[in-house]
Amino acid sequence: MKVGVLALQGAFKLHVQALERLGVEAIEVRSLENFDASEALIIPGGESTTMSFLLESSGIFDSLQERSTDGMPVLGTCAGMILLSSKITDGRNDQKPLKLIDIEVRRNGYGRQIDSFESDLFIEGFKSSFRGVFIRAPLVENASEKVEVLAEVNGRPVMCRQDSVIVTSFHPELADDDRIHAEFLEMVSNS
Amino acid sequence: MDELNRDTGTRLVKRGLAEMLKGGVIMDVVDADQAKIAEDAGATAVMALERVPADIRRDGGVARMSDPEMIEEIKSAVTVPVMAKARIGHFAEAQVLQSIGVDYIDESEVLTPADEAHHIDKWKFDAPFVCGATNLGEALRRISEGACLIRSKGEAGTGNIVEAVRHLRSILGDIGRISQADSAELFDWAKQLQAPLPLVQEVSETGELPVPIFCAGGIATPADASLVMQLGAQAVFVGSGIFKSEDPAPRARAIVEATTNYLDPSILAKVSRKLGEPMTGIEMDSIETRLAERGW
């Protein structure tokens, strides 16, 4: 199994390390060629305004949209959630969402860095809590009925799934806990 | 649902933001218009300041924290994180910056130091700090004081990359040497570096700094960004290099592309075309004030 990690900008190395701990070969994806070699994709945290224009200039944007629609598994954390959403509020004016999961997000919806926080989360199907690290995190303002909500904070979704796309507002790559990555890999092997 | 227990200002939360800035470009801006240009070009963050280092160098005099009003204007103009500079040791300036919600505080040698012996106790703050360093000892001392991110000092405002290269090579070279050292040698390393032994032992074990390391000071071209990324920097700060060049927007975008694709010379060749004149550089022998010598 070869899993790509979008390496245009952001915390991609931490995702690569998590995959390697789970015994999976990770590919740093900077070009269409790298992306073509990947069976699934993780979009890391970082700045979505930066990544969105690099996604287009690298040519990955269209190909990702096409392959994900055909069922390729994608995991997006924080900036990844923003990029995969169907509508972005408070982004760059020309920032295009990938529209691969039917949620509407507000960038920095939980506030600025000074409001960034850690909290214990209860995730659907997990036996014990998961330490969620929220950094200038996006707020899910709306999730359609096509979307399964896997975890919430104060009644707002922070982890969602639609078909083969999973998104989190928080950073599982910062927690010392690989359960979300393991669950994603299970989805990849079943796809 | 009840309000969850939220822990703010933790080490993970503060260091986490630096992880998110990796592979990106942080740009100096002096007003809201420049901040918009930087964000549109793909900057991962902006550094709000009244004068870019090249102008601070030219004007002389005491350089201080920027007007909070001007920082607020920049904060409302963009959605990316906003950083701002406090003088070395000037914890009151840092308190002001934290109170107005600045996302990252740079305790910076570009401003005139306020304390000749002490840096700020950065553990006391919920806002994360970045500090400059010229060598590994300096970097570890800043980390022991609570810095969440280290950048090379380089020589700000010169458009000359030579000093940043020297600092990166010194820091990363010593990390390499320490990771080869045996446990008995680490005591001597700690003494020579004037750095806390536990941090020296951590570096020896992991082979890297406990926090990310970025490059600052003298980056003016896409190839400069590629050079320092290949040397081991994890992101770049560009100060005067963008808005002191002939045509800032395309240059800013080209440096962003170069920082992502730093290993691909054909992309570098493509993005380096027709950018107009870079900022005028300064040769090291001709400068009077070495900003990098500030801090201890």
C-alpha cells in the first residue's frame, strides 16, 4: 500500500512519520507524478490559502477531484478539511474548495492562535478519548445529511466522513496517537 | 452539550503552529495593502512591522515595537497568522503584542535590544515566540527560555544570503556532530555551547532541534529559498527581499513556489524568469551595524 501525503506546505512530515509507524510506505506528493503513484491521499495541516494555489499550479487539484469522486480515500486535517469542503468562509477571495465533502467551514472559526486549544474528544467507534489539538482551527458551520458526524465539540462537528473522505478540524498528526491514521488505512485497504 | 475542558497556551498548541508553517514563506509587510499582496501570493504568515529591516538599517536610531493600531489593521486585512516583533528582553512590548492577539511574537535583533543580559521569559506567555540564533548554543538557550521556533538570524536588510548560510551550517553542523558524540562528550558540549545539558542530550538522541528551524536574513530570490531549504531550513522568512524589489507580487509568488519545489531545479528555473530587479544587496564588509551580534 502506498499512501501519498500532500507535501506542498505544512505538517506533512508528521503524517509521513505516523504512516511509517503503522508500517505503510508514504509518498511526499509535490507533483502530479507523485500523486499518480499514490493509492490514497492525506492533506495535512498548514495554511489552506497557500496550499490551494499550489494545488492548482501543480495540476493536482483537478486530478484529485476526479480520483476522489471515483472513490479514492482522502483524509484531510485542519487545512485539509478546509480544502476538501464544499464552501469556505473567510478564505482568500479566489480560494476554490475541492467540494469532496458536503460541509461548510469558516476558517479560524475557533479564533486566533491565542484561542488554540487541546481537548479530549469522544470519537464514534473509539473505546477511549482522543486528544484533539485545535490550532486556528476551522469551524464546521453546516454539514448536509450526506455527512456522517464522527465527533463534536459543543455541538459542532469536528470530525466527519462522507463516503471515502474523512476530515478533522484538529490535528491527529500532533497527538501521540495513531488511531485515526489506522482507521483511515483500514478504509484504504477495503477500498 | 457542556463546554469541554479546553487547555490553551500548552506547549503542543504553541509548537504546533510552527509545524503548520513548515514549507512556507513568512513575509514582512508594513501595511494592509502589502499584507493582502503577501497573502494572495501564498504567504503562510505575515510579519507586521513599521519599517522593513533595510529601512531600519538606513534610518538608524532606536527601532521599537510597531504601533498596535497598524498591527490591528494588518490583522483585519488578512486571514493568515500575523507575527510582530518585540525588542530583545522587552517583555512589556511582548505583553502588548499578546494582548492584541498577535499569533506569533518575534523577539528580534532587528529591533534595538532593551536588555543587555536577559531575553524574555517566554514560558510566561500563551502566545508562541520565535527567536533568532547564529549557532546551536544560542538556539538552545532560546529554547530553554521557551522559544517555540528558531530562525537563523542571517544579516537582515542586506539581501545577502551569506550570513544565513553560515548560521544554518553552524547550527545544523553541530547537531550532526552532537548526534555522533558519546554520552560522556555531551557534558563538554553543554559547557562549550553554554546550553542546558538536558537539551543537548535531547538533540543528541533525536538528531534534531526540539523545535522547528526556519531561515531568515538575506533571502532575495527563489534560488536563495531553495539553497537554505536544501541546507536544512524547514521554512523561510523574507524580510526586505520582497517589497524592496522592483515587482513584489510575482517575486513573492515565485519564492513560495521555490520553497515548495526546492528540490526541483527545472521548476526553480521556470519561476525565476522575468521577476525584474531584486532588492539591491549589501556586501558584508561595508556594513557598520551587525544586527546578528545582538542577543546572547
